Amino acid sequence: MAQYKQASANNQTKVGAGKLIGIFVSAASGSPTMVVYDSQASSASDPKIIDTFTPVAGTMYYFGPNGMFFNKGLYFVIANTVSWTAIYE
């Protein structure tokens, strides 16, 4: 069963292996960017799941029912204003 977490700042969403199913961006402004890491320790030196991209408000980024597998954890780094919800297992 999928879980979710809503945030508007850098966030350690999950520790341990899992699947990223999607990201919903509800607000984004001020040249926003987002990077998603496979990290259990809120570390930007761990492997990137998704490299730097510009999220668009009102957009659902869906990675299919099988999602994107990660090993260590799920860590989001944002710049400027981004309000988002991660859907993961």
C-alpha cells in the first residue's frame, strides 16, 4: 500500500529501500528546482534518483505502478518555493 508525505522544504521522506511512485507539485515559484536522492542520511553526496529539474505547479509526476526503486532511502532537496507530496512504498 502506498504512503505519502507532504513537504515544502528539504526532506528525508523514507529511510530504507522502497519505490517512488510519484511526486505531486502543488506550488512552485521563484525558479524552483528539485533533486531526489537515494539517501538514508539526508546526504546530497549519495546517488541521485532524479537529477535537478524544474517542477511545475499543479503537475503530477507519475512513475508508473512499479515506481522507481531506491535502496537507502528517499531524500528531497529543493530550491526556492516548492510545495510537494511524495507517493511511495
